[in-house]
Amino acid sequence: MSERAYYLDEGLPAPVPEADGLSKPYWEGLQNNEILVQRCDKCQNWQWGPEWMCHKCHSFDLTWTKVEGNGHIYSWERVWHPVHSALSNQGPYIVVLVELRDYGNIRMIGNLLGDPEQEVRIGAPVNAVLEHHKDNDPAFTLLQWQYS
Amino acid sequence: MGERTLRGKTAVAGIGETTYYKHGQAPESEFKLALMAILAACEDAGIDPREIDGFSSYSNDRNDPSRLAAALGTKELRFSNMQWGGGGGGGSAAVGNASAAVAGGMADCVVVFRALAQGQFARFGRGPQVPTISGDLAMASPYGLLSPAQRFAMKMMRFMHDHGVRQEAQRAIAMASYHHAQNNPRAVMNGRPLDEEKYDNSRWIVEPFKLFDCCMENDGAAAMIIVPAERAKDLPHKPSYVLGVSSGSDHRCAAPSHNAPNYASSSFASVAPHLFEMAQVTPKDVDVVQSYENFTGGVLMSLVEHGFFAAEEANDFLKVDNLLAPTGKMPLNTSGGNLAECYMHGLELQLEAIRQIRGDSPNPVADVDVSIVCSGPMVTPVSSSIFGTEATL
Ligand SMILES: [Zn+2]
């Protein structure tokens, strides 16, 4: 493996909160090394991605709650054909959908770190790795995954 | 109040399309293409274009009904409707919305249309080339999950894992479309056949989709005219009646960041049962199938969720011979569809479903009474439609 700073070549769109700020705590949390997702104060439902209301009980009282970065691969894909100019020289890369079984089976998207041509196993345990892009303007942090 | 159904209340009076082009190669403006397709459908129906009093489209078609009505010099405009949602998910719903307007007395002659000239506008398959991104896209784009193929590949990967579906099942779907296109002079891929070796040697776009699992992007326009059923007998063609239309998606299909409860799905799980209930037919009664190919895996899941076979039977059922007109068990995408005829956002599939009923398909299936279209798998909303001959009423 080469010593790359980041899993993907730089130049993809940087994530920033919406004008209404819905996902702002999530992106700020990652920069502070915390994975925060929404939990309903009223019915304790875990919810992802961010929404203004609990879809189970319609309460607006959702608390950004810290979760441990342990999950299992729910699905995956290996991208070969780049559709963004930033990835022209990237080569293949893996996107995983990770299920957090301890937190209502919510699913989170990331890359699977390591060899891009490695075998990917649905159901395999993975843990979170935070990838800080501090030099980017704006700075941001991505939630990545690797085999446990 | 009578029974709440569209069954048998409307008919397809005429169909028409422009020449189909590779993307960016249409010599005409997109609006002109729309007009040309509408005029062709009117001529096919033997209807004066000035009689059109309604317009129905989908996927944010850019050609505004009021402008079309003015350009055509229609006597009056009574219905202008856009089905929400992107991709081809609205193809059948647009027929349903037109039929609902006609059956409900809101309009008498509604044209369903779709026009695309991507050289003049942005393409679908490119990722967003912007410095920052927000909302649900921000959860995906920074990880290189950018295009429709990339958005849907993980659904199919999970489905294949859950049910043991093999790559050859997707290959058979691609080969059926290409096979049918070879008899279709309208098809962009006419003269460019596909065999197993060519498919197997083709590059991955995103696993589990190879190059030939992915639709083209094209330029052109297509149109279809919906009238009250009682008018159908006075029209030049053998009548095709709308038997049923259903659209939507099941519980929380659009849950953000790939959190749909029924994830490995074409989005038809709840839609298909409503369709067959309205049409009063079963999957066994269907003579020929048009199923929207954004990606072959989406077709596969659509066929399963419409009840043509069980997921565990996919490897056995999806053999090329089973899918070919005229003799296959279930002739599929008999014009070449989005893969090989034209990516007209699936409206070309509606036209082909009607041609099969009339008997003038380039790959005719004998004695078609029931013809189905499944539109736009894996997006939400999706939709599907069933057409039938007079014998089915
Ligand atoms: Zn709640």
C-alpha cells in the first residue's frame, strides 16, 4: 500500500451542513472525533440520516447521541469507472454500507480502507476510522471503515 | 359512487417517436423533438393535434405544457401534469395520471410525452462537479458514491447475496435487449449484437454492474395519446385499453442515507400487488414484458417483485431463450429497451407494449392480450402499467 493521506484522491465535493443546519452536529462531531446520530427522546428510536422529526412517534425532540464505531457490512460495491474528474487516476475503490446493530440497525455509508481489490464480505465486522481533511477549505472529516 | 378503478376506462389512441440518437447527437432542439413526437402520435391516432387538451410527463421534463399547447395551437388546455420523481420511475404513472384525468372527465385527449436532448443539457451519469455538497448527497458524494449506477449497485449486491443470484442472470437480461434490437431499425444498437463472451469480457462499471448492464444515454422524444375507451373503436388501430396503473414505493423507501427498511428491492414490493388487483390479471396472464433497464439488476428485482418468478428461481428462469420473442416463456424488452433501442426514459417501453398488442412490434409475440410495463426500478416513486386487448375487458 502506498502512503496516501486519504483513501480517495482529493477534489470530491466537501460535505457542509445545509442552510437550515440539520446535519451540522453530525459534521462537527466527526471533526471532534465523535460519531453522533439522532435518537428520539420520547420513544428512544435511533434514526439515520438526519431528519427533523422521529419517524416512529413524530416527536421533534431528537438528541444527537454518541455511538461507538462498530458495525457490520450490510452491502458494498467496488467502483471501477470514475464519474468525477477528481477520480480520473484513482483506480478502483470500495464503498460499504455499514449496519450498526447496537443502534437500531441504522446504516452508514463509507469507504472500506485497505486494498481496493480485497475481498468484501457481507456481514463482516468493521470499525470506524475518522479521516480528517484539516487542510481543505472548508475542513471536514469523513467516517471510514476497516475490518475489525 | 362506482367502483374506483381505471380498468377499461381509457385507451391508447396513438403512439409516436422521433428518430433516436446517441446522446448529444440530436440535430434538433429538445422542444422541437417533443413537438415532432407529439405530431407523430397524433398522425398515428388519426387525431388533429389541436384536439389535445392535456399533457402528462415525468422526471422533470423541461418542455412546459403551456408552451407546447401554444406551439401546437390546441383549442384549450385542461390538464397539465408532472409526476414527481426522477429517473424513469414515472413512465407508467404518467399514463395513469393521463388516464385518471380522462376517466374523471377532466380532459378528453391527453398526450403522455418525454423528450431528452442531453447534449443541450447535463448528462445523468456524471457526478456533481461542485466544491461543496449538503444534505443527503453529502453522506455519499465525498465517498465517491456519485452516479445512479453507484447509487443502486449496493441494492443489487445485497439482493444477490441474499438470494444467491449469479452474474449470468443479469447477463441474460442484457442479451435479450440486444438480441431484440437487432430486428428493430429504430434501435440505436441495431447492428451491434451482444454475445456471452462480449458481455463477460466487458469492463466493470461498478460491481455488480458491467458495461452492458447499464443503460445508454440518448436523445429523442416519444409520445402516446390517451382517450376515453368509447372512442377507441373509431380509431385506426386495434384498441389497447389501460387495464391498470400503480405507482409509489413501500414503507420509508426514501429513508435517507440508504436506510430504506426493504433495501435490496426494486421499490415495487407494494406497487405490483395494487397493479394486478386493478388490472384483474395475474403474472401468469401476462404475454409480454417491458421492464425498465437503468441497470439489469433493477430489471431482475422488478420481475421478482411483480411475481414472474421467485428470487431463488432467478438463475434458472433468466436464461436468454426464455426471454426472447416470439417463443420464449416470457419475452422481455422486445424492442431493445433502454439498453439497446433508446434510453427514452422508458417511454419507448410503453410504445413497445402497445405495438405488441397491435402486432406491429419488430419482434412480435403471437396473440398478445396482456402487455405490461414496469417503470424505473430502485428509484421512488416507481410505477407500472398493464394494457389489454378488447378481449380482456
Ligand atoms: Zn420517537
